[in-house]
Amino acid sequence: HWVGSDIVNIPKWLNSPERVAHMNHPRFVHLVEEERLVQEVREYFENVHVCSIPTLRAYPVQPLPKEFAVAIYYPKHRHDFHYGDVMKEVIERMPDVTFHLYHLFGQPPDFEYPNAKWLGNLDEKNYATMLANSSCMLRLSQHDGRPFSIIEAFIMGRRCILNFNMPFVHEVGNVPLAEEVIDKINKIRQETEPYQEASDYYRAENDYKRYKADIRSLMTSTVTTIGGYDYRQYWDNRWTSKDGRIGADVNTDSFVNDAILAVISDTD
């Protein structure tokens, strides 16, 4: 399964013709999360399909907060990859807007502003609270997939600013400028109701049964043989190994793995 920044690393990870040939064996189906990324992956692999993985966090729609605020996915250790300088300039130039900064690893940014609140690594309850207290989500990246954070924000009825296209996104340029982001934020500030249409769209798309049906379709139409390959043992080994646990989302991984195993065993 290939997403966003993973695709950028394919040449580094698959730097031998033998390995590419191995990964093109009929038992391998390569999944990407968006049609726009398929062509890039097809430069390396034959059996490539779109299969958006659903998020676990399908929050109910919440009223917009009384205080306008922007949630920002801000990974300090990948500052340049996520246009950290642009987001910093936006925060500096909009002192009357509150910005909620968060990330998976809890490392604060290298700057401080009175209107920027560093929330660090949030558990599920505090993450939901952060979304409920935010009016929109800002996420900028040099090469992204289908971010769970955006889907989750949309499902709660929040508006989202990205530098690539997805349904209902307030899009800025691929190489974003602070002026563009500020303009989008100011337009979103005029909204008084949650984004119900976007919530309905992504809630319907984020269906577990649909995901299982997609996987089942791929396995019956594309994977003609598993060649005696023990998928369950392979992923169990990955999960119990040190490398397999680094940065893993236990709940999401278990959710996805259970769906795939259910399809393999043809159960519900």
C-alpha cells in the first residue's frame, strides 16, 4: 500500500530490477489512495488500484466553535516537507486568529507566538476536542496522499485547506504562498455553520463494508494465486518486529488487517 510520501521513496526502496520483478509477482496488488497518485506508482508496478483506507474516527458533526481557530498538522522533524515556513508566516500575520498545532510525536516548533497553541501528541479524546474547537484544518505537504486528518475534519463538518485537490477542499497552489492561505482562512471565517455536505460525502465514502468490498474485488479479479504465500504469518511477523511497530497506529492497523483477513477467509 503506497501513500503520499511513500511514493517519493519508491526509487530508494526498490533500487534493484530483481526486487521490482519480485514486487510485480501476481500475488502483489499495489494500492494507492487517490487516482492522482496511480500514474506515479505505475512507473514501477503493474497491478495498481485505488483503494482508500477508511479512518476509524468518524466523529459526529459538531457546531462551529464560538472562537474561530485553525488546526494545523505541524511535524517539526519534517518541517521543510510540510512548508513549515509558510505556516509560520501565516500564524505571524494573523495575530487575531488562534492556531492549534499538533503532531504525532509531540515535538514543539522552533517558534512561539501568543496565538499559536502547541497541543503535541493527542489521544483520541483530546484529538476530537481539538477538532471540535477548530473551525478548519490546514495541511500543506510537498507530496501527500489521502490524509486521515483531513477526512476526519470533514466528517466533523470542518472546512479544510490543502495544496492539492480533494472533493470540497479549499485548495491553494501546489507550492503554497502565505497570501493564498490567509485568503482561504478569511473566506472560511465568514462561515457560520458546519460543512454538512462535505461531512455527508466523506461519511459515505468512509464505509467499512465498501472497503472490504473493494479488497474482495481486487483479490478475486487480480490476485490469481497466492503461491502458498502465508500473508497472515508475514504481517504477524512485521507487527511483532521492532521495525514494524515504529510509528504504527495500533487501532488503524488492526482495523485494516481484520478487514483484509475477513476477505481472505470470506467472512463478514
